[in-house]
Amino acid sequence: MRIVVQPSRSLQGELRPPGDKSISHRAAIIAALAEGTSTINGFLEGADCLSTLACLRSLGVKIRAPEAGQLEVAGQGLFSLQEPETVLDAGNSGTTMRLLLGVLAGQKFYSVLSGDASLRRRPMGRVSNPLKAMGARIWGRRGGELAPLSILGSKLQAINYSLPVASAQVKSALLLAGLYAAGETVLREPWQSRDHSERMLRAAGAAIQVEGQVTRLRGGKPLKPLNVVIPGDMSAAAFFIVAAVILPCAELIVRQVNLNPTRTGILEVLRAMGALIEVISRGKNGMEPVGDIRVCASKLRGVEIGGSIIPRLIDEVPVLAVAAALAEGETVIRDAAELKVKESDRISMVARELAKMGAQIKPAPDGLLINGSTLRGAVVDSHGDHRLAMALAVAGLAAVEGETVIRGAECLAVSYPNFINDLRSMGVEVREEIE
């Protein structure tokens, strides 16, 4: 499928973003390990999160979906999972594979995790190696670096480990393994990454403590069931927020979006660039802070970013690059080498595709160098990456002339199945075509 985006001067309306992708994965997995039935509302029914549900069902977990976005997960405890009869298919979801790797390492059975061609190229050694240090038995291609991965569950020991990069997926996998480990697992991050797992494990009664960038978890304690209301996904909302900033006659209200400080780096950077973004209400949605945001058309200037803010906006870099391509002056993005091992090499692919539209953008070893210019419609490619596809759609809206054709747009189903309809609801012209 391809989508065709027409230039627009305006984007108007209200957005209720889909449920947070990161939280949806974690809610389903932790609920499956709890003792009792958990209820989850606002679950993201994107392809990645559905892969997590499919894997859990293959492990014997009973999951009901009474209504759209609502789940009832009948957990029966940490050791209630059953040996799967077939390979567990994580699809395109790195979160599914990495988090379940931590869970499966502590089980009493054999399992195999695999996924699509893209996922089988993504690095898993960053999880499998520290798990092996805990006593896990894991085999895979290139010494456990690449899937398919075979896991023979074993008794685990706690680990005292410093993560080489700030990664919520690696941290979460090790915390989930720590539930099964004897002793106290201690994890240190160079910078703080998303803390959804820590918040949810605490709500489920785990013996977990967080002090700055150090997280401690003592294993062996049963988990209690959860009642989760999942807030709107900031990473999904970011595409509309940037569109509202860069289109000259735009105004947008975003309702009930996650305002967890580990997720709001995109708002901080856009404000530093001159964006008019106002939080008009705040509240709490269970474990997570939420709020409503007003965004207006703004004149942007280039900035330099790197260091501790990068883990708090890593998924938003593709659309941030679109904003930078239209800002006055130079934007420098550093310390983002993690982008090379996402669904695509996002550093190279963002630079390549935006350059087709006239952006003055160059890849760097760990980021991007962008000089503000103008964009024009072009034929571009998603490379199977949902966030790149959405970023290119936003760029197409801001083109000074010509329609933008985005090939491979079926990947939107990974995280935002309703993206095109939400765009149309705000008065912009987007159509779908069969390639």
C-alpha cells in the first residue's frame, strides 16, 4: 500500500492518541504473570502489541477482549506459563522479543522466539548476554546475538549490572528476569530511560526501588493483578504535534496524552526551537501522569541536542528531523546511535528519504546534521518502518508544492492503525492506493 499526501496550510481539531504502545506491551506481560485477573483499558491494537498477545496465548495465558481496547488477562502466577507447542512469533516487535526473553529465561521449559525478517536482523545480544550472566541458557545465531533464539528455562541468580546504553527494553527484560532470580537485581543506566515497567511492577506489588538511574528488584515475590487504564501515546501524538507546529495556520488540542517525564523530551526540544506548546490540564491515569496539550503554528529555530534527553525522545527523532528541516539555522542531533538498530537504520533512512524532498540533511555516526530549508513533494519509501512512514507524511503536509507518495505504508498498522483517518479528520488530504 502507498499513501499520497497533499500539501496543506492548516491542521485543525482535537486528537485522542491511541493507547501507549510501550505500556500496552508491559501491561499484558505483567498481567500474565500476576495471580488473578487483571483488566486493561485503552490497549493499543496495533500489530506489535497483538504479537505480544499472540505469544502469551501460545504460552497458555487466557486473554479475553470483551470490547475494543479492553482486555481481561487471567494470570496464575510467575510459573504458570506453559511450554509452547510451536515457535513464538514476535512479528516485527522488538519489545515483544526482548521482554519475553527475560520472562522465558526463568521458566521450567524450552521455547523458541523468532520474528519477521526485519526483527531477525535486530541485535538481541544486549539482552541475551546479561541474561546469560544470570544463569540463563540461550542460543541463537551469532552466539545469541540474532533471532531465532532458543531458551531453556533455568534457575536464575540476581545480577549487578551497568547497562552500556540507556534502553527501556533491556532494562525491562532484566527486571522481568529478576522476578525469578534469587537475590537482588541491581541495574544502572547511563541516563534514565522510560520507566513504565518500574511503575507497573511497583503497582503489582514487586519488591522494586528506584533511586535516580539505579533500579533494584528482589526476586521471588508474587505479583498481584492490575487494573490499568493506558494513556494516549506521546510517540504517536508527536507526529500531529509537529504537523501543528510547522503548518502556518494550524491549531491542535491533544487529549489525555501521557506526560511521564521520561516521554516528554519531544515537547522540551520543540519548545527550545520556539514551538508554542501549552499543557492546559494535568491529571493522573493510574500509574502515569496525563494531560491535555494545545499546539499552535510556530516559527522554529535550530538547536543542538544530545546526552540525557535522547532516551526520552528516541522514537520521535524521525519527526523531529522534519521540524528541523523547516527550522531557521542548523540542528545537530548527537548520541542517537541507537536509531541504527530500530525497525530500519533510522539515521540513514531519515536522511535519505527527507533529502529526496529537498531537505538539507546529512547522517552522522550517532545522529543527524540538518540545515533548515524548504520541502517539496516526492516519491519516498518507508523501508517498512512505521515511524519513518508517519514522519514522511508530516513532511508531505509541509511541502511547498507537489504531492508526496509514501511507498510501503502498510507498516502504519504496527503502531497507529488509524493514523490516516485521524489525519483526514483534521482537514488534510490523504488517500490510500494499492501499489
